Amino acid sequence: MAGQHFIKNIDFAKVVELAALVDYQEGRVVSRTLAQGKPVSLTLFAFDKGEEISAHSSPGDAMVYILDGESEITIGEEKFIVKKGEAIVMPNGIPHGLVAKERFKMLLIVIFSLG
């Protein structure tokens, strides 16, 4: 399928710094979708301090990789501090959420079942 692209909003055949693709905005969560659908979704986020995503569950397994700053991530009843260069996996069906204790950027990868 030459010519058909499955990744969007990013240059092809060019070295890029992922954290530079989303900018912080005061009082906001900024996102940039790189791929959306089954079996995978890739989204970059920039969270201003104090912003959050409330607890929810997903039909896919989600992995967060912190590109800048740090976040407090809750999975079930457990809280984790995840910092730049670290990742955490949130299993499907388990409520999870996050809070920006300081500004941070992340890459969210969600893997869905094809069944």
C-alpha cells in the first residue's frame, strides 16, 4: 500500500523531538494525535500545572511515557509519580487518571484488541 500513511501530524523521514511537537498552554491540556484506530492509538499531550484527566477505564491497554516534567498517575487505588524518561502501563478495564503536579508532556500509546 505505497503512498497510504497510517501516522499523521508528524514529518516523515525526519528526526524529530517528540516533546517539541506539543506546546504548553496556560490552563489547558494540549494534544496532538499521531495515529488513531485499532489496533493502536498514539497521542502526544502537554498538561499545564493543575490540569488532569479524571478516572476512567479504557478497552485497551495504555502506556504513558513521560517526555518532560512529571505526573501523578492513579491506577485503581494506587498512586504513582512518573518522571521524564519513565513509563507506566495502565491495564484495560482498570480505572486510571492523572494530575499534573507540575507541567508535563507525555506520549500515550493505547493498544486495542482486534477481536
